[in-house]
Amino acid sequence: MADTATSAPIQLGQQIKAAGPVADPAAAERLLETLAQVADADGWRDTLDAAWPALAPVAGASPYLAGLMRRRPAHLRRLLETNPTSGLIRILADTDALNAEPDEVRAPLRVLKADLHLLTALADLGGVWDLDQVTGALSGFADAVCRAALRAVAAEQRARGRLVSPPDDPRGPIPGLFGLAMGKHGAHELNYSSDIDISLFFEPRLMGLALREGEEMQDFANRVGKGIAGLLSERTADGYVFRVDLRLRPDPSSTPPVVAAPMALAYYESVGQNWERAAFIKARPVLGDPRAAARFVKALRPFVWRRSLDYAAVLDIQSIKKQIHVHKTGEGLQAAGANLKLGRGGIREIEFYAQTQQLILAGRDPDLRAPRTLAALTALAEADHIPTAVAEEMSAAYVELRGLEHRVQMLDDEQTHRLPESPQARAAVAALAGWADLAAFDAHVEALLGRVNARYGELFEGGEDLDSSYGSLVFTGVENDPETLLTLGRMGFSEAASVADTIRSWHHGRIPATRTERGRELFTRLAPRLLEALARTGAPDEAFRRFAVFFSGLAAGVQVQALFLNQPKLFEMVLGVMAFAPRLARTLGRQPAALDGILDARFLADLSDDTGLGEQMLREAGEAEDFEGAMNAVRRLHREQMFRIGLHAMTGRAGPEAAGRAYADLADAAMRILAPAALVEAERLGGAFPGAVAVVALGKAGSREMTAGSDLDLMTLYDAPPEAVSEAKGWTADVFYARFTQRLIAALSAHTAEGGLYEVDMRLRPTGSKGPVSVRLSAFDDYYAAEAETWEFMVLTRARVVWASDPAFAERVSAGIEAALRRPRPGVNVAADVRRMRALMDRERRPHGFWDLKLSPGGQVDAEFAAQYRQLQAAAAGEPLTLSTLQALGQDPILAEAWRIQQRLAQLLAAAFEGRVDPEAEPAVFQQRLAEAAGAPDFESLKTRLTDLRAQARRAFEQAVPAGRDGESPDPRSTS
């Protein structure tokens, strides 16, 4: 009901009507008793009685408003006996009249806020003011208190001598400092219990002139910003004025509360996001230096309203909408607990419906730049961008939802947007909205939300979804979206807020991968796919933490993000690594360049295919300027290939045998490049030398059964004329080849800027660590003819020449190894030696739990000892020899199966982890991967099968390698 122009403006008490039924008659009656006593005593009982039918529903539903009336009956009387417009004018005038230091204005501001809140609520609930008038009153008061707070803080700083400009300076209380009202406050749409978003800025040149000499501007500005926020936000016995949020500024987690205007403009021009453009649609100057504020807003105009947008930018704007999950059927929408602002079908969807279209269209059409939501919808309809009927439907829904939002907040003056879960509390909201039937109210609200959500779903239909089947994924703004946190929880993230903070920081461009506009646009599309894929790993927390280390370490992100978007299966593979393979994830985290190999078309080629790795490694090392450059070239390719092989093994693209060969081939390639480089380095230091040298691989490197965690067991053998010396330094053969070997060890094991390659173990050479690091071939022959023990011959069964400086010398070394193996050893009980060694290991090297695949009884050592024993038997009998453990166990099927299964598990565990690991503590999905690798249906079945197989394998080992008696050979071939 509007005010009339008759002789006396109509009082509020004469205009207000009952909002609805009285939800709690007893509470209303208690308030009436209190007010009646005061009204009788002070002579305004007629005013109270006339207004009570409208006040009773308020008292029966809102403890907050009832408390205001109970504590301030005189204020209630004045409001009821005054025209509401006049009452508002008086409150604003009294606020603008406050001009003192903070301690003097703190209480008056809070009393005025209570008056404003009671006036607004009664005019709203009583049907006197419409939504525009309600939000206009709230926003107007917020403007006035912001100005008053700045005056008070400036007066305080002036009294302390920090501020030297006069109080009546036309540029404001602090020249150069200004604030913009953001969000609903900026659009004059403030809700009942809203906080106020203010972005504070200063022009350094102007503010510097207003400060005393030597005063640090940023510190001063921060002090002012915090003073304003504290004065308005602090709760005292009189309550509070407004909660103040200063975070709608450039990159709030890393910038001060008050930002220098030039820095802010540079931020928005370089890394400003589309949601920040949307936020500035509603921005307007509210306090401080008006001219400085106007200049800033004008400078921002090209950022907010772009005349031309490329396709990627349009998609990024549309993503603001597409991140919100839409159910066009309205399925799952419930009134109880519904978030009227951020939930599906809520106020935000209507705002985004308008703002996203404004960002795309209003750069060329200034008529569409309306800051207020209702005006924006009208402008879009008038320009034929949306149907008039849709604009009217969304506008009506907006008005109703805002009214409900106000009523929820009026219950207890809480900044909440949720309809209460409790039927009793929700009935109070319904009563304030005019509903007596809670069920009918709930049905009405659910239908309303469903209609909005359906309309919202029609906007930008088609194209790429940026929400998730789990729910909304919204990462705009400066605080976490509640619906998004719920979605992340459903996805399995235990620290949803931390994940959301990190994702939002990436959107802010705080890492190199998203520092460019194109990088941020790609990440907008990648983020929902990332989170859904992480959820599917079954270990999203660990996977996300490892992905964050990797993603943050990328030097640039456009190429990698584009690859992930275009190769979703590859993306899933990489994220699987993040979830289950900390070793590979750590490789990516420490050296993100390892991912460069994925960009190579050969990355997904079968591991058995010849991809030209050796030639590429040789070429790049050859192009290096020096020995260290060659080391780094090899390390770069090695890192990429280790990641590739590990990924193939982890995802089942390669079996354990293929992975073992691939790891060995990679080690061979590295040695074949670095060994000649080490020889050249030795010759550079000591001069040319007339001899030959060979590098011999032992252990798993020799048998080509390596895993990601294998070190290199090596020895080097050489030959040279007895009196030969190097040309420059006169080194003898033992010195020269010792220097070569030391260079080779360093080349393979040293950590450079590109990382390391392998741990190198030379202890399996003749005489072990006590003897020379490189051994003359004749000394090798002599040692194995007279001194070597059985375990050393076992080692030799897996020896092979990887590289030699002379092909003919390589053949001599291979022949020498075979000769040593086949040379008769009269009186030696090989089987008994093998059994004694195994028994010694059982005593002195106990397995580290069930998952010690190597040392457990029936584990890999049993199978490998048996295989080496079989090879020694074959050598003595003149039969063909093999390096392969499985081929050597051709007549021992149980041992072969036990080794094969445990090698498969070892490959996965080594690819995934560094050091010992307990699969029992790993995610169920990884446990299932282990089971599948071993051919078991599930993890428990795997453990049962492994237990049984090990028991059989131990018995098979004891049968294959008979103990015999000391000095007795159970088989003639054992005296090899």
C-alpha cells in the first residue's frame, strides 16, 4: 500500500496486515503481555491494539523480531506511529549525521541497525513494501553505515597524526581511498541478514599526499580496511551492524585487504576471470574518494564489458552456468533443507541466467548492462534475447524466492539461505509467507524450485557438461559453494573444502598451468572431468594430492590440458597413477617434464615394439657438449620411458615379462650410451689406451627381469697388453679401467639437474668389494677356476655382456663366462651349497611380512635359486643355457608358476611404490588390480592362493634341490 499525499502520511501501524497464521500463539501472547504493560504506562495502547493482529504472526514465528520489540518498545512505538518512508529517511539521516571516532559511533550504529531491521521486517511482512523497497532500504542503510565507518576510522587516524588531510576534503575522508559495493549490495538488492561485500582500493599518488611524512601507505590502508570491517562486524551488547567481507578483491588469499588501484587493474587485465566480470556487473562506488572511484570503474569497463569474444571465451562464460547440476524433472528437490540461494532452482540460477547472457551480449549493447537482476531480465526480453514469458516467469520466481529468503533470515537474524529441516521451524517460515498448511507450502516451494531449475537447464543447451552426475561443481567466487562441497563429499573426498580451495586457486591463475587466459579456459573444462575421474579411482584424496603436486609443477599447461581433454583414456591412466602409484606420481611431481613422453605418438605403442629409443638416446647424447650433457640427455629420455613402462604395467597394457624386458632394454640403452661416453671421458683425463673393456650385467638386469625398483648389478672386465699405459698420464691398465668404471658408475648413479638413473652395485665381481673395481679377463678366468664359491657361479648364470669397446672382446668375455660355468668342480656338492645358502638366508634375512615376495618361504628366491641350480646342472652336462628364470624352470612347473605370479605382483608394487609397502593398507581398487594381475577374482582370494602356492613352491624347491650329505653329490651333474 503506497503512501498518500493527504494531510498526514499514514502511519506504519495503520498500514500493516497479518502476514499469515500465528505459528506459536503462546510466544505471541507472552510478547503481548510485556508490550501491553509498557503501552498502558506510556499511553500508546491504542496503537498497539490496532497493530497487534499484524504483529502477532511476527511474534509467533520470529524470536529475533520478538526480541527487538520486547527490548525496545519505545522504538517499536515510534516506528508504528510514523509513516514507514519517513521512518527510513530519519534512520538514514541519523546515520549520516554520525561523525566521530569509532568508540563514539559504535553503539549508535547498532541501535540504528535494530531500528532499520524492525522497520524493514514489519513493512515487508505487513505487505507495505514490495521487494524493491525492502532491498532498497537495506542497501541504502548499508551505504550510510559504510560512509559513517570510513568517517570514524579516518577521524581516529587523523587524531593519531597519521592522516593529515582535512576532514572536509572534497575527495573524501581519506583522499585516494575508495570502496565499491559488490554483489547484492552493489545492485541495491541486499537481503535481510546479508553481509556486505566491499572491495577497497587506493590510488597511491593521492593517498600518499594525505598521509604524514614517512607513513607507509599499504600498512595505513590495511589498518583503515580492518578498522571499517571491525567497527561494523564486531558483536557488542547492542549487536552488530553488518558482517563485512573484503574478499571480493583481486586474488584475496595473496593480496592485502586494501589493494592499490594500479595493481588491481593489472590483475583484472591479465588474469581476471569471467566470474569476476560477472561480479563487477553489480559493482558501484559506495564510500571514499568519489573521483578516484569513478576513474577506477571507468577503467574496468573494458574488462567487464568486452565488445568481442572468441569462441573459447564464450564457452568459459557459459561454464559459469554449466557447472551447476540441472535435473529438468525436478527429481530430488525437497523443501526441507532446500538452499534457496545456492541450491538447484535457487536464486543464484536466476542471477546466473541473466549475468551469463549479459557478459556475452552487453559488450555491444549497453542497454543490457543493468546491475539489478529483475531489470536485467526485462532488458534481455525487450531485446528479444529471451522470451518475455520466460523473463516474467523467472522474475516472479526471483521475487518469491527472495521473499522466502528474507523470512528464513528473519527467524533468528542468521545469514542462512536454507529452509529449516525441522517441520516446526519451517512452519514458522510458511506462516510468515502466508501459508497455514505446511505440506501445501512444501509442495509449492518444490514446484517453484523445479520450474527455475528447468528453465535454467534450457540456457546454453547442448555442448559440454561441466557439472557432474554427482552434483554441481561450482568454483567461482571467493568462498566454497555449499552444494559443491556436498558433491565432493559424494565423490569420496574427505577434505572437500581443501580440494575446492585448491581448484579455485588454480582458476585464479596462481600456477603456471593456468596463468594464461587459454590455460584457465581449458582448466574450466578439465576440472569436472578431473574430479569425476579421481572419484572413479576409489582413492580420490591421495590421487588429488599427487595430481596437485604434478599440476602445480608444470611450466605451462595449455598443451598438457588440451591433451588430457582430447585423450580421456590417457587422462584416466595418468590419474590412476596418481591414485595408486606414488612412485610414478612422485616422478611427475618432481619432474613434470616426464609427461612430455605422453605427447610422443610412441607412448602407447606396445613395449615390445622397436620405437627407436636407442637411436634417439644416442643422437641426443651425441649432440651434448660434454660428459654431463650426455648424462642429462640420457636421463631425460630415461625418465620418460620409465614413466611409460610403469604406466603400461600399472594399467595392464603390458604383462610382467614384457615390462621386465622393457626395463632391461632401457637400462641397456642407457649403458650403451654412457659406457662409451665414460670411456671417452677416461681418455680425455688420462690419454688414449690400447685395450678393450666390457660391461657385464648380472642379477635381474642380466636376466632381463628388472622391475621399476631394480638396481644394476654390474662388473667390468678388460684386457690390454701387460706393459700398456695411457698416452697422457701413463696410467696402467688397472688404473685406466678403474677410472673408466668409476666414471660409468657416476654416469649411471649420480643425481644431476635431470635426476638419477640407477643405484649401481659392483659387489658381485670377483673378490667383491675387496678387489679391484675393474677386473682383467685373465684374472676373472683364474678366479673362477680356483677360488669362486657356488653362490658366485649362481650369480654367473645370469651374466651377459651389455656393451664392449670391441665386438671381438665382447665375444671373448661371453665365452669366458660360459667356460667358467661349464668348468668341472670335482668334490663340490652344488645342491647342498644351494640349500645351505637358502637356510642361511632364512635365518639371517627374515621376510618383512606376508608381502615380502622375494624372501618369503616359497617366494622368488626359492624359485631363482632352483633356476640357477638347474642352470649349473645344464652347464655341467653340456646342455644349452638360458638367462630366463622361467625357461630354466622348465621342469619345475610349480616353482615357475610361483615365480611368475610373484613377479607380476612385484612389477606392480615396484612400479607403484618406492621401498616396502603393505598392500593391505592400499585402496580396494589397487588391491583388485593386484588380484587381477595374479588371475585371482579378488584380494582375499589372492592372499589365499599366494599362501597355498608358496607352500607348494617351498616343497618343490626342496625336491628340486636335494640336501644330500656333506661331501656327497646326489647327482653327477651337480659337480659343475
